[in-house]
Amino acid sequence: MSEPNGLEGRLRAAEEALERIGTSGDERETCRELAGFLLRTLCDAAAVDLVVRGSGVSRVAEAGATGLLPGGPPPGVPAGDPDRSVRAWTGRTAGGGSTYVLAVPLTGRGEVYGTVLAVRALEGFGRHETAALLFAARIAGLHVGHARRLAATERTALELQRALVAEPGRPHPNVEIASRYLPAGARALVGGDWFETVRLHFGRTLLVIGDVMGHGLDAAVDMNAYRSTLREVAATDLAPHRVLGRLDALAAADGTRRPATCLLVRIDPARGKADFANAGHLPPAVFTGDGRGELLDVPVGPPLGTGFGGYEAYTRPIAADHTLVLYTDGLVERRGEDIDVSLARLAALRMPAGAEPAGVVDAVCRDLDAPHAEDDVAVLAARLRPRPAPAAPAAPDVPPAPPVPSAGE
């Protein structure tokens, strides 16, 4: 294989490396693209050995006549200046012929991510070809570093959100709840889905579910801000529609917070009713004791953070065998499908008679295939917990009356 023809050949190779390497944002795919580029332009076989967190060095990409490749990187390849980290040696093929191996580190921003190997069967590598290999490895190393930083950010956001939604506040003992949070895939950016419960006076409990627009760490941070503000405002015991009005005003005044949808339900077990208010969120569902579902027609106001306000109150009786289900759009929305069709699918579900909130959450997530949703999914279910009837008071212990003396005694 001949060496690139002067400056023009090197420029063409550099342009191809920039165009063909790092197109996906995935570190293993970047390594495969690097190996393919090297096979097309420089060598008979190429491989990339990557340092993988928790599992040491792993060969993640090979191309060409893989039988020519050595079993691993050369020992003692140091970090630092790539020009001083090049290793070249001669090996042998199975048939006794010579192979020429060139190894360079895969680096980015001062960190070594692995080793790149290039092998030829007939001739060694010239100075320009070595420079081209170093350039391609450098491009790939930058993309690998970017992919790892992005993955670290995703992990941070996911851990933050899981910590925030894993333990909603405790409701009053007269309300039983169950919840579920499912991120959208292993590499998807985390969203701003969240839920909460807040104890209020007189045995009432406020149920909350919301969704901050967008994805990533910023959405998770804004979600935490909404949740913290909600707790403070709810402590004033305002009606749900007034709580939303206050949240909207505070978020709009902040100016940096992303808009968010939010649905509030204040459950009053003593009066057997629930008060609703909705800021741009999907309607809640209720499943009766016989398992039938229904979507509640709660008036919808603008999302929080817009500053428009104007939220309406909606009240509905709630029986002891009713299970309320609040959810985010990832549960029901499907690509290319009208939202009314998606919501009708939820309402058409049938729960086992007498199912508890945890069973309802399980059934909803299973029947709507929540683990494979394209967006994050949060579900919060609640129903009244019947109080045991007070026991009848025990009869007081009365000592027996003394005997009545008979006549003559």
C-alpha cells in the first residue's frame, strides 16, 4: 500500500477522517469507524483496544484481515505526547511471512482511552502514514472523550432524578399510594418527570405530578426547583388551582426556569371528594372497584412558567374503591399516533377487581409497554384507605352485689 501522495493526499485523508469518524456520539461506534477508515486508507488490518470502566482493556473494533492482528496492545505504551508514544514492531503471519505493526494511543484532552493498532503484510509504515494514523486516532479520541463526558452527565442527571422521585413525601395514613419512574432507555437523556405527595391539614393529602419541558441535567435541576417551591406553596393550604397560580407566577418571575406541566389532586377522605387543578398536563384516570377506567375532564390551563395563570378548580366525589392514576406523557404517547387514541387506550384498560394501587401501577405500565416508551414515564396511583370501625366499648367490670339477708337473719 503506497504512502499518500504529498500534501494533497494527506489533506484528502484528513477530510475523510473528519467526515467519517465520530458520527454517532457512541464511543464504540466511533472506534469501529476509526478501524474502517484505517483499513480503507492505510493498512491491511486495524483494531482498537479501549479501556472500559470496570472491565479493563477490551478490543471493541476490528477491520480487515483480522488474522494479522496481534492479541493486544504492545506493553508499556505511555500516556503523554502521542508522537513519543508510537510503537512499531515486526511480527509473523501463520504462514511465516512478516507483518508490520504500528500502535498509537487513543487520546483526548490529556487522557488515554486505549490503543489503535494498524498492520501491514508487505511493507512498513512511512512518516506521512504514521502522521495520518496519529491524526485519525486523535480525532477519534476527542469523540470518545466527548461521548464519555456526555454519558457521565446522563448518569448524574438520572441519579439525581431517581433520588428525587424514588421517595415521594408520605401521605396521611388514610391514603394509600404507589408510584413508578422509568427512564427512557439506557442512553437517553433523562427528562423532567416527577411526582410528590404533601400532607395537609384535616387529614387531606395533595397528589402532584409534573413534567419539565426538555431533557438532560438542566431539566432535572428545574424539576427539583419546582418540587421544592411546590412544597412551600402547598404548606399555605391554598386550593389546588390557587397553588398552580402561585407556582406559575414564581416560575415566570425567575426567568431562567423551563416551563412545566403539572397536575394537582387534593384528596379529602373525610368528605369523600377530590379537588383537581391542571397546568397543561394530561387528564388523570380513575379506575372503579370493578376495574373499569375513565378519564376525568379536568379543565386545562397553561403550563407553569408562562405567567398566564388562569387555572380552574374541578371537584369530584371519590369512593373508597376508586383508584386515581396520574401519569406523564411518556406512558401514553406514541410516535405518529393522535393523543386522543393514546388516551383512549389507557381508559380502555381493565384492572382486576379490587386491585390495590401497586397492582394498578404494575398493570398500567405492563399493558401500555412503559419499559419501552420513547420518553420518561412517571406514574402515581392513590386510593382511600378505609379506617377500621371503632370497637364497641367493653362493659365495665361491676362487682357482684352483696347478698340480701333473708328474714330472721
